[in-house]
Amino acid sequence: VAVGRRGRPGITIERVYRTGAEPMLMDRAQLRQVFENLLLNALEAMGESGRLVVECTTAPAPASASTPYRPAGTRDSDPWQGFDRYAVVRVSDTGSGIAEEHRDKLFYPFFTTKKQGSGVGLSMARKIVDSHRGLIDVESRPGLGTTFTVRLPMVAGPNEGQAS
């Protein structure tokens, strides 16, 4: 994100990237759209000054409530069935925060609190994250800022993690 081009020298951007993320099965263009939306929303919420933190890490996936039966010696052809970690991206800002009464509606199509907003950004972001079998959620405190957390399954591509 080029803050200088947006004319906001009062915004500090902090990047916290932890190592350990391997290549994963995803649609880069779609996920880029998700993160661009989250970053632009954060910048708009802060106005002329504030702190934006982008943190990337990994976290263990919770154990499945039930494991489907697979006969011994068979391989699961659906790579989405077997992952044990999430790639986790948090986008935090020190903006105005989100009012409690708006949080339940944030991901609804056409819901917006912006004067010039269309209300499709966050609903599209959720749809994209859902299509990657991931999770997106929000924590916010009015006057203190907002954090969006995106969790994406770390699923190896078709030729990764398999013996030849």
C-alpha cells in the first residue's frame, strides 16, 4: 500500500510477517481483492492519521468434529479434506471502530455506513473467503479501531506434498 500516493503522511503501516507459510491452493486475484478491500476500508476509517497493522501468521486448524470413513489404502482426491493449519491474516486499524448495531450487518450485500459506499466490498470479501473454505471475522471497539481476521486453509496444490 503506497500511503504517500494517497496523501496521508500521518498513517503508519506496520507489517508483522511470521515465517512458515508454504505455497497453498488459492486464487490470488480473488484474495488480492479481499485484502485490498480490507486495507482501503482501514485507511478510510482512520482518516488523516493512525496506525495500520497487517499481521500474517499460521495457526493450527481445530480438529474435525467427525472424520469421514475412508477405507485403508485409499487416497482422498479432495485436497480440502485434509489440512491441519490456517494461514491467518489480521488487518488492524486505529480508526473510529464499528458501532455494535452495525456489526451483524457488515457482511450483508448493499449494507454500508459510508456516504459514497456501495455495500458490496465486505459481502464480496466474505464470499471469496467462503469459496476458499476459510473464515473472516471482525472485532471492533468504537473509538479504538477494528481488526478483521481472515483464516485460510493451508491446502497444498495438486503437485505439492505428494511423493512421485
